[in-house]
Amino acid sequence: MSTTPDERAHIHEAMQRIFDGTARRSTGALTIVALAQEAGVPRNALTQRHTDLRNEFYQRVQERGATPTSRSGCERRSPSSRRPSRTRTRN
């Protein structure tokens, strides 16, 4: 897929909306997935084509004192929030 001329501009605008708390197309989470949704671009636009913008996003997140959910953008639950396993007891 080729890069559209304004793809970078869309990503920058989406980044600003997320940091301003005015996300329109995403949850506004501090993740690459949310940034891609907000910009209206596929996630690989950030992970493969515009890695400099991905790094800028992560840098700005760190400067705000926040931590992205994960570097890949996947939402994962922490071990403490997982449901305990159900173990059967024999009678």
C-alpha cells in the first residue's frame, strides 16, 4: 500500500487530538491502535511506514508521565486482573 501525501498530517492531527483529550474516532487510549484508528490509517502505517511518528508518539506519552498499554498496541490485562482459574476438586 502506498502512502498518501496527507497520511502523515492525519497522524499528527490525530496525535494532537488524543493528547488534547478530544479524540473523535477512537477511545483516545495512549496506544498505537487508538492512534491509527483516530488518524483513519491502518496500524501498519505506524509500525512499518512511519516509525518516526510512532516513536514520537511514544516519546510524548513518556513525557506526560503515562505508559502506553504495550509497545505493540495490543490491549492486555495484567496478571492481577485475570480471573482465577477454576480448579475442580474431587470428592
